[in-house]
Amino acid sequence: MGNPTNNVRILLTINYYAGWFKNGAMVSFPASLRSHVAALEEYGSIKIAATYEPDEGFKYLESGFSNNFSSVLHPEVWEKITHVKTAKGY
């Protein structure tokens, strides 16, 4: 849907991966959104591999993007998804 106003709106896209895929992608959010992300995780019974940065100086337009969709195990990501039950039992 287009934006019919003069107000800037943020477009947020998130890629979903199965827990067993172990992709190293992390999403950066300002710290003030931590409770909102937690609510989304609880509502959707999902785990978002997120990092949080201080609100002051956070520039979402300068967020990094990686098109590396390979399955790579990074310890910090594995800690966030280790509780996820998968069909293969990993």
C-alpha cells in the first residue's frame, strides 16, 4: 500500500528461517523497541535474532544488509534459537 501522506513511514521486512538452518543473520533494533520485539516473539511463538543498539544515534537507514543466505552457525545466534524445536530434532 502506498503512503498517501507526507509523513515518512518505516518499512520493516524480516526474513524467516527454520531453527535448524542456523543462518547468522541478525536484525538491529533501537533499544526502545526491545519490549515490542519481545511482544511479537510471544504473540507469534517465534524467536527474533535481534541485537539492540542505543536509541541515541541509531540510524535505521544505515542498517546493514547481507544477502548471504548460507547456513552458518554463529554462537550468538545459536544461543537465541537453541530452544526452538524443529522437525529434525536439532
